[in-house]
Amino acid sequence: MTVTGPEQADQTKRKRGKGAGAVYDTLRHEILNLTLAPGSPIDEVRLSERFGISRTPIREALVKLAGEGLVVTLANRFTLVAPIDFPNLPQFFDALTLMYRVTTRLAAANRTPDDVAVIRRLQDAYARAVEARDVAEMIEVNRNFHAAIARAGNNRYYAELFERLLDEGRRLLRLYYSSFNDDLPRAYLQEHEDMVQAIERQDIEAADRIAEAHAGQIVRQIQAYITRDSRLNADIRL
């Protein structure tokens, strides 16, 4: 039986959407995992050949990735993996550390029982990802964990700013886990647990102190890893 008319159009749309979803998922994973290097070009023709689909769903996937800041399209429609702004990392780290502290303090002050339940579920999911050494899941859940804390602070401006910083820092977090050979020490997993407990008991000063220490060790670890890696060092030129 041949499908025609609106039904055929609907099937074509679903097929295209599935294709775009597969491209998006694959490229997103490769970008966050640094398999696709920052600044490397993205060739729509090669992607079309790789996935066996037309360029239309390829472009749909790239638009979605661009919305997350993972790819950029230049004026000549040339697309590349979003570069990491290594020279300005000190400014990024300063902003990130400040937002860790501000959002965690506010969460301790303003959280509801429902907020705590969401944060706790994400912490449990993060612990499972750490145990499985599933780096992609660790990066994703860590982002959502801290975003949930920020939302619990009940200030949408801080929450939106922090989420933008968290999204921008996802590939740096890949370097963080690489520095431990993807086996995160349990002491650093405990920092998350301590943070949750401080928020739950509404201990604002403890929440601030733990958040500052947590951000500090992440920053130091990434900086040390970059210093040791000659390829990354060549990109920084600080």
C-alpha cells in the first residue's frame, strides 16, 4: 500500500526528525567528550554521508547545537565546533566560583522540601554515574544538580546566569574528569553530599563555605591538567 498526501508528509517529517535527533545526540556527545576538538570545522556534506540522510536534518541538528553554544556558524555559513576561550579562563573561573557560592547560599536560605527532593534525586543519579565511570552522564547530571540548586535559591536572574556558565563549562568539566582518568575520588563526591546536607538544614554559612571549596578544587584541578597537557598549553598562550 502506497502512502500519499498528509500521511506521507507526516511520516517524512517523523523520519527527518529522528534523523536530526540522531545527528544532534551523536555530535553533542562528541563535542562534550572533546572527540570533536574545539574550533574544528563541521562539514555538512560529510555528515550527510556519515548518517545517510539529507542535509536538512543535519542543519536542524546544528541549529539546536548552536542554541546550546556548542557550535557556531560564521557569516559565510561555515560551521565549526565552538572554541574554548582559553585566554579568558581566569575570568570565567572567577564568575563560576562566585555563582557557586551565591546560588548555594540562596538555596540554603530559600529551599522548599520539594527543592531538596529534586536536588537529592540528582545527587543520587550523580553518585551512580560516578560509580559507573560514565563521564557523559556525570557531566550532564552535574550540570542539572547545580542548576537545581540555583533554582532553589528563587532568583531567576542568578539561576539563568549560572546555567549559562554551567553550559559553557561542560567541556572544561571533561578535562576535570580526565585529570582523574574518569575515576572521580570519593572525597569529591562527598562534597556534593555535604552541599545537599547544608542546604537541607538551611545552614547558609556552611553552604557558602562548601560551595567555595568545591569550586576551588575544580578550578585548581582543571588548571593543573591544562598545564600538564602540552596540546592545551599551546592553545592557551597565557
